[in-house]
Amino acid sequence: MANNIPPTLKPLGPLVALAGALGLALLWYFVIWLSGYAGQYPRLESATLHAALEAGGSVIAMMVAYLLLRLEAAGEGSSYNLLIATALLGMGCLDGFHSMAAAGNLFVWLHSSATAFGGLLFALILLPISARNPHLRHCPSIVLLVAVLYGGWSLVFQDLLPSMIISGKFTPAATILNVGGGLCMLLTAAKLFLTYREMRKVADLLFCLQCMLLGSAAIMFDRSSLWDLPWWMWHGLRFAGYALALWLAISTARTINNHMLCLQDTLERQVVERTHELQVSSVQLQMTLDELQQTLDHLRLTQRQLVQSEKLAALGSILSAVAHEINTPIGNCLVVASTLDNTISEFEERLMAGKLHRAQLDKYLETSHVAMELMQRGLHRAADLVTRFKLVAVNRATYQRRPFDLRKLVTELVARTQTTLGTTPYRFELDMPVELHMDSYPELIEQGLTHLIDNSLKHGFDHLDHGVIRFLAGVQGDSVRLIYGDDGCGMPAVVMDRVFDPFFTTKFGQGSNGLGMYICYNLVTGSLGGSIEVSSEPGLGTTFTLTLPLVA
């Protein structure tokens, strides 16, 4: 990724860095060749300096491996973080054992093993293995464990080790291990360079340079002997490779850290801005809620006023209808009473004058009986209207709530109705559970069903010589769904829409006052706390669906 380029490297350019590493390696080769041409190489026998270089390289390798594993977790660094870290852990561990060994066969064996081990591990990059393979995450730990066991075995069983140095000269076995490891590192450098050309990750190029330095140092091993100048020079190249990797890892980690700090600052600013925006939005929302609450309060007030107006209008309509209905029988009674009063006055005059005949007495008595019959009929009609009007405002507090069986209640109501109807051709059918217990007001339910039956007999079966009334019921949750239906003549939509209106009837002046269905509606929706719906079509009968709570 572009954001993992160390800022200090960007102005130089990756190709300039590559050319510098190649130049350094060639300069090392030229110095070695020139020193050999001049004669014997100068020698510097310093075990302390050598131990410091090797120990420093080991520590650096371990640090770089750790940083690479961190970069891999962050999705940064090289394209082969896990494989490079694995190789560095193996080399660094064996170099650490090498730094602790005294000059001799074990000394050379551990160094040669570190080079060969590292070269082979670096060469894993050449294989067609996906760098994101989940199985690779265990490689660093496995390689580190193997390196520790290998180094410990070499220290314990030194007698079993092959000869690495004879009379101050390195044996072919030592040369093969070092040169072979160096060639693997140079091939890996070529692979990393091609990867850089494709992916444009500068970390790939820098690790390419490290592999070139480590590989060049390994190949120079063949041209050196213990403690001479070439020997020290390829140690310098080796240490430079480790230092380059350390610089890259530290620079990349620092860049990522700076980037994370910038992201953190940006995030904090965004949090502050969003918090401010939320606070402003919260204030605006609260103002809107206050306005909505005021509007809602106003609507509720308006609703109460409308309801009150509708109640007054409905009450006025009912009073007007009641006055109209009662006015007819009472008016008839007044007319009859006035006529009877005139008749009594004439009878009294004749009686006082002594001109009363038998025929006049009979006529007076007949007229009086007819008048009294008419007045009684009118007063009974008025009394019946008043009684029904009182039922409109029935109060359930008048009745006692108690448990009862709905099927038994309907069965008894049907039996009484059939007794009243006598031999009429109308039948009743019940489809209800055997025990349908409710805790409600059975008298009010019976009154409502009575009005429904009365409506079917007077209107649904009008001009029909047969008819069936059906009761269906069942429990739904905490309610009872009671369906009442008849197969009568039905009703058109204009009548069905007004069926529950007070004083609405299709048989006005024929003995119907239009209060039965209105009373039924009030009983179900008011006192019983349920609902009632109607559906009907002309010629297909009428169905009323009552939903009543099991416990009123």
C-alpha cells in the first residue's frame, strides 16, 4: 500500500536505493579482490566485536520479525510478511547461538546453518503459496521452536557435527551451506523485485535489498577465512541487511502510528462535530415535540368539543324523534278526550232538562267505551315508547355480573321464543361449544339477542313462509365470537348503513319504532364492552357478528 512507504525514502526513489545496495555489494567485492591482489589480507582477531555483531544482528532479526507480524495484523508492510518474519526468526535464533560459541567447528557450523536455514526459508517466497494462506500463521512459532531445538542439539552434541574448518580454512561443506543459502536469498531478492514491479509496495523492494545484502555476504564466505578482511566485510554486509530491515520496519510502524494518530484526531473532531450536531438536532427535536404536543392538545380539545357537539346533536335528534313518536298517541288521546268531553256535556244538558231517552243513554255509553278504548291504546303505546327509550340508556350497574354458560342461555332464549311463536314455520339452529363459560351480564346479552330475533321475525322473514335463524359461537383469545344470522330477505346497503341509527325503521307506522337495533348496539358496545358488525345482501339474509369479552 502507498501509505506504508517510509517518508524518508520517498525523495530518494526505490530504484536509487536498489542501485545503492548493488553498488555497495560490488564495492565490497572490489575491495576484497584488490586486497587479495595486493597480497595477504589484513587480519583482525576480535571475538568480542564478532559476538557483538552477531548478537546485534540476532536481536535485530527478532525485532524485525515481531514488527512484521504486527504489520501483517494491520494489513501493512510487505506482500510476504509472514514468510519473511519466519526466515528472520530462524536466522536470528541460530545467529544468537552462533554469537555465544567460541571460534572453531561449532562456531562455523552454527553460522553456516543460520545462512542455509534462512536461505531455504526465504526461498519459500518462490513457491506458489498464497501469502494469505491461513496455515502460514503457525509457521513463525514452529520455525522458532525448531531453531531453538536445533541450536540446543548442536551445543550438546558437538562431536557429531561435520567438519566446518580445517587449519583456518573453511571446508566444502561450510562453503556449500553458505553459498547455497546465499543463492536462495538472491533468487528471493529477484522474486521480491518482480513483486515490487507488480504491487508497487516499497516494503517489497527494501526486503529485496536486504536479501541481496544477506545473499552477497553468504557468497563472499567462500573468498574469506577466519578473521581476515573479507570475513569482516561480509559480516558488515550481513549486519547492514539486518539494519535495513529494522529501519524499514520501524519507519513503517512509525508511519502507521502517525496515520493512526491522525485518524484518531480526525475521529475525535468528527465525534465533537457530530455531538454538536446531535445536540442541535436534539434541541430542534424537542422544540418540534413541544409544538406537536401543543397541536395534539389542541386536537384533543377540538375532539372533545366535537364529541360534545355530536352528543348534543344526537341527543337533540333522539329527543325530537321521541317527541314525534310519543306525540301521535298522546295527540290521539287528546282528541278522543276532547270529543268525550263534548259528549259528556251534551249528556249532562239532556239529563238536566229531563229530555234523556233510552237510545241517547245507550249511544252515550257506546261512545264512552270507544273513547276509553282509544285512550287506553294510545297511552299504552306512549308507555311502551317511554320504556324502550329508557332501555337506550340502560346502565349495567342495574344488573349483576355473574358466571354463566352462553350455550345454556341461548338455548333457554330459543325455547321461550319458540313457545311464543307457536306453530310458525321458523326454525332455530345452534352450533356452539357444550360449555362456553363467561363472566358477564347474561340479562343484557339476552336483551340484545332478543332484539336481533325480533328484527329477523319482523323484517327478515316478512312475506316469507319459512326461515332459519342460526347461532354460532367460539372462543378467540380472551373473547367470544358470536355469529347470529338468518336466511331472510336481507337488506340493501342504504338500509344496512343505518340499521343501528335510533328511530330508523323500514316499517314506519306499522308497529315499529326503530329502537330495537339501536338498543342492541348500545348494549353490546357499551354495557358489555364488545363490538357488533353487520353484513347483508338483498335475498341472501343478514349476519350480525358480536365480539364479547369473556370477562366483562
